[in-house]
Amino acid sequence: MAKAKSVTIYHNPKCTTSCNVLAMIEESGAKPNVVEYLKEGWTKPQLKTLFAAAGVTPREAMRKKAAEDLGISDKATSAQILDAMVENPVLVERPFVETNKGARLCRPKETVRELL
């Protein structure tokens, strides 16, 4: 299996799945760019690009429990969800991984293998 040239993981070190995916990336021999999005935050263009590359909608990329805790309605539009994600980075499901093979929300963790 060819190694991905460039790997970026949008990582939450407190998330077991995110830590497991990071370990799988490192075990593959890749040296990932680790973005701790809870510290660095998101921009709307960044999220739009990432979600488009991963083939998910903002709603599909939203953590349901966090949305419920923040009072985000089931009727919220994609634009409203993106705005909320920029204001509250915890709303974004994790981990997202980008490589030269594409981008994916790596849940389950084994999803990362198709990117490496």
C-alpha cells in the first residue's frame, strides 16, 4: 500500500477515537500535521472545504450531543450550523483526516485506512 504524502488530522486529544486514528496514522509511517481544532478553532471556508472534500453536510459533521447541549434546533440550516461550529468548535465531529487521497470523517476509526 502506497503511503500518503501529506496527512492532516483535525484532532481532539481527549477523544479516544481521535487518539486511536492518530496512532494508526503514525503506525503507517506517516508524520501527520496535527491540528488541535479546539485550540485553533475553525473558519467557515475551512469547514466548507473540509466537508465538501469528505462528502458530508454540516449536519452530518455535527456532534449531536453537543448540538443538543447548545440548543441547536433540528430545523437549523447548514449556514446556521456552520456559524455555530465556528463559534463552538466542539460541535464538529472528530477526527477528520485529509491526505492526497481525499478527506474523511474517520468514524469508525478504520475509515482512516482508505486514506493511507
